[in-house]
Amino acid sequence: MGIKKTCRSDQEKKIINNRLNRIEGQIKGIKRMIHEDTYCNDILIQLSAIENSVKSLSNHILENHLYSCVANDLEQGNFEIIDELISLFKKFNRS
């Protein structure tokens, strides 16, 4: 089987890239905080904000995946997508 791809609209790419840019900015902010010897508690709060941003983006992409890729595969009778989803959810639930 070839490499799977997901075609995203320009609008969807823009939404994802905006979120990634925000996350990148948050990471650069933490690097600056480390350089400036910012108090640990303040850095940890910012790290928590990054975790929430990444989780929110992951959920956004997962939701789109379910409505597009998974729905299309199921409509075409490709029920192997269910195994792929189970594996994906197991990865999401690892701590």
C-alpha cells in the first residue's frame, strides 16, 4: 500500500499553521524565560499552556480525520481503518 495523504483545504492549512505558529511563539517565549532566569513556577505555567495548545490542535486534527479520512474509508468498505483508529487512540492515551 502506498503512502496515505490527507488533502486539506487552504483554509484548513491556514488554521493549522496559525495554531502551530502560536505554539512556536510560546516555545520561543519559554526559551527567553530560561535565558532571563524566570522563576520556575512561571515557566511551568507556560509549559502547561503549550501542552493545552498542542492537545487542542491534536483534537482538531483528530476531529477532521474522523469526518474526512475515516468516513471516506468506511464508505468505501475499508474497515481496516478501525484498527488504525484503535492504534491511534492507544497512542493518545499513553502517559
